[in-house]
Amino acid sequence: MDVEALSRLQFAGTIMFHYLFPPLTIGLGLVMVVIEGAWLRTRDESWKHAARFWTRVFALNFALGVATGIVMEFEFGTNWAAYSRFVGDVFGSALAAEGIFAFFLESGFLAVLVFGWDRVGPRMHFASTLMVFLGSCFSAVWIVVANSWQQTPAGYHVVESVVHGVPSFRAEITDFWAMVFNPSSVSRLLHTLIGGLILGAFFTCSVSAYYLLRRRHERFARRCFTIGVIIAACSSVLALVTGHEQASKLAVTQPAKLAAFEGHFETGPAGLYLMGWPDAESGRVRYGLAIPGGLSFLVHWDFHAPVTGLHEFPESDRPGVWLPFQSYHLMVGLGTAFLALTLGTLPLLRAGRVFRMRWLLWLYVFAVLGAFAANQAGWVAAETGRQPWVVYPSVQNGVEIPGLRTSDGLSESVRAGQVLWSIVMFGAIYALLFAVWVFVLNSKIQHGPDERASEPGSDRPDVRGILASAAGRVGHVGSMTEAHGEASRAGGGA
């Protein structure tokens, strides 16, 4: 493999591992806000114990998200130096805003969230929980803005400079807000945040369903499962809406990507594939199952309207088809399954019928894996579908502005052997981190919340605890009396 393929593989691996954690922290953040809001409203201590449990899980994922995210910053300089020079002026402002307005907000209030349970009042602690959740969302805002700018650049121009006697080009911002609100940033941001809410909700349902199947922490599990299902159902509906909006914009801003997503090669009415095996050489989708004219209808509200095909673009400007097609359809298929599952579960929450359906609870235990896969598949589809461009060319004020090809963004001095060795090293480190994450996460789930505060009847006095405490007090007094006698005898001997 050459240095470009290895560098792309390394960055894909590191960012996919990192992307396990940010969507989960966003989703768990909302769950924590809802649960702690219930505690603030009712002052029921069982809600407080539920909030403390999810806070411990959140803190673990936040820590790993920060640690794994730092690696990508170094990769920009080591593997992608030419790319960093090109986008540095644009990314500098977005990433600085992410650090100032988002990360400091999130990490600052995280200390109060984790350590302030018995040091600040309930209102202040709820405010810190809300700020941490908003901070995680603001962090996603600036990261998605930077990524969306690469897909649909706006508010910039390209200037030429000389680096070590070699001409190079870099993008400079001419309109900050045009850069922020580029054509795809808002719809992409909403879809990304909703994907995080879906993941956090299904994670909550998975843990709660596990407890219900094991008949542990049942009061806690029923409450959290209900919250998770409601958030997942609402988010799945919103994901359908924002996904449709994104696809409609792709037809205008990135028609080659949309054509790759649907295996559409020739311009004309386009079907909506449910599954298939795209073959770029023959220009058709083998074993495909499609709704005739479905894509044309979704994009233009007309079953016979033409959609731009891949063959309209020069071969050197076409993305690959197989991976974007499969990852996109995996994401859409899983999203559709989430919608059917959660909307079908909502009526079963009444009278607690769902809690007696063990097969459905088992389905929720493992559904979180699908939520992880859907988030990963969405990222893979978005990034592979824009190839061979790392920054798309654009038109600004009627002037065509060149983009940056992925092959032109590589560092000049990096060799394939160096990248391969770093892939092996990072693979070993990330495997260890993943094992630690699973082990610690499992230990927290196995421990669970405070069981006495989570179960019905927890407000009744614990007679065994009172007796044990009284026995301990008697033993303590007896020990003190005996010790006093020993001391007296020792004093008399002296």
C-alpha cells in the first residue's frame, strides 16, 4: 500500500475509535439533564442516585473521548502537513472557538458535576449538568462546522504563498459567518447531534433492559428505560427529517456523493435502493432491490425528474461507489429499524407491558450496538463519498476556486513504512484502551446505582441495618470501657 492509502487508513481508524465516545457523551448528557431535573422537581433521592450512576458512566466516556481526540491533532501535522497549511487559517478559528466556547465550558462544569454532589446545592448541580450537556453540543458545533466547510466551502478565498522556496496555496477566511453557516453546516450539525441522542438513549435502554432481565435495580431500570425509549423515538423521527434534508442538499452541493450513495450512474430518473451490490465497472447495481423513481421523488418530489449520475463527472473526480453505498444504506436501514422499534414500544410503556416482554428487552440490550454502528456508518459514508477531494472546489462570487485533493494534502517527508509502523503501534494502544473501557464500563454497570434507594420500599426503615448499627455502638462502648480499665490498671502499676 502507498503512503496515501496508509495515511487515510490510519486517520480513519483513529477517528472511528474516537467517535465511539463524543456521540455517547452528547446522548448521555441529555439523559442526565432529564433525570436530574426529575430529582430537582420531586426531591426523590432515588432520582439522585440514578443521576449519580449515569454521571459516573458519562465521566468515563468523556475522559476517553478527550484522550483519543488529541491524537488526530498530531496526525494533521505529521501525515497531512500540506492539508494543514491549506485549511489552517479556516480551521484555526473554528477549533479555537471550540476550545474557548465549548471545551472550557464542558470541562469546567464537569468538575462540579462529578465532585460537587455534596458540596453545592441541587440547583447549582443541575445547572452544571445542563452546562456540561450544552458544552458537549457546542463542541460538536465547531467540529461539524469545520468538517462541513470542507464539504461545501464558503466565505473564503485561496492565496498563494512560498514555503521553503516552494509555492503553496492556503485558504483564508473572507466572511467568518459565511464560513460558519456554509450550505451544509446546519443540516449536518442537526443530524450529528440527533445521532448522538439516539446512541445515548439506546445505551440507557440497553443498561436498563439488562437490569430488568436480571431483576436488579428494577425501579431505577423502569424509569431510565422509559426515558430512553421516549428520547430514542423522538430522535429517530427527527433523524428521518434531517436526513431527508441533507440528501436534498446533496443533490445541489455534492451530486457525485449522492450518486455514489444510491449507485446512480446515468443521469435520469433514479430509483431508491433498499439493498444491492454496486458495480462501478459495469455501471449498475447487482442484486438490487429498489423503489422505481424513489430517489427522484425524494429530491424533486417527482418520480420522473432526472438526478445527476456519476458518469457526468470526469473519472478522476468520481468517488468510489461500493463503500459509500453500503455504509449509507447501513445507516438508513438501522435508522428505519430504530424508528419502527421505538414507535412500536411507546404504546407498550403504558401499564408496564414492555417490562414483561423478555424478548423485547433482550432486543434493547443489543440494540445499542446498532446505534454505535449507525453513527460510524454515517461518518464513513460522508467522508468516503467526498473523495477524491479533501476540500471540495467551489464557486465564490461567480469565481471558481480550486479545492484540495486528498493526494495533494499529504506530508512530503512521510514514508509508507513510517505510517505502517505507527498504525501497528496505535492499533495496540487502542486495543488496550478499548479493553480498559469495556472493563471499567462493565464494572460500573455491574455495580449499578444505590440499590436500596432505587427499589420500592426504600423509604422504609431498614431494621437489620438499625440493629447492626446498635450492635456496633454497644460493641464500641464495651471496647471503650475495656480499654479504659486496661489504661487504669496500667496507670496503677506505674
